[in-house]
Amino acid sequence: MAQFTVQIENLHALTQSLKRYPKIAENVLQKAVDASQAVFGKHTLKDDPVPWRTGNLLHSFRFQSGKLQARWFPTARYAPLVEYGRGAIFPKTKKSLSWKSGGGVQVFAQMSRPTKANPFMKKILQKSNADVQKVFRHAGDLILDEITKIIK
């Protein structure tokens, strides 16, 4: 029976490069995670997905990055109420609700009006999806290039 031999050029170098894969991939992917901040920031401002009354909600956005993870989020304490809405509020122990208006006038009411949900975070994510996918496709190409550059 005939025998055939195939010799793979640079096999040892490729094997060594593959052993470095976790470190190579982590570094490149972390850069992609961090680059996603610009994408989310762009789509937070583009086409006004974030409701604007005082500008506080829009200006409260922050980016936190950790090891292969990140968060893009508003820090305004009322952001969840805007995102998800809320039902009417009724007094629990008194006959009416009471608060100070923006002008400092005391206001009394038997209930607050419900607020409709305005899913601005969902809009930002939907608008950002294609660009984030592009960032990570590029990261995958960079990883592959780094691992295989020794055999080119």
C-alpha cells in the first residue's frame, strides 16, 4: 500500500501561536468591548431616542468596562420610570399625595397620573446592533490575523 506524507510548513510556530490564543483573543476582544462605548454613545445622541425635558437623563449616561464586559446606562434615578413607565400612585396612609412643584409650590392630589413607557434603552440597543456586530467581526479578523501571521 502506498504511503503519502504531507508536511505542514511552520506547524511548530502555528502550534505555539495557538497556545497564545486566549491572551491574544482577550486583548483584542477587550478593545472591542471598550470601542462599543463610542457606538452606544453615538446612537444615544442620534435621532433623539432619549426623551428630553431638562437634559438630565441624557447627560447621566455612563460607561463601565470590566474584563470582557461593559455597561452603558443612565444614572438618573428616574430612568427606570421613563423606560418602563409606571401606574398611578395613590396615597397609602393619608387622604392625598403632596409634593413641591418645580416652582416651590405645595401641590396636593388624590392620585398621580400614570406614565407611559418610553423604551429608550431598547431603541439605543436596536440602533447600535449593526455597528457593534461590525466592531466584533473586525475583532475576530484581527485575532485570526494575529494567530496566522506566522504562516503567511
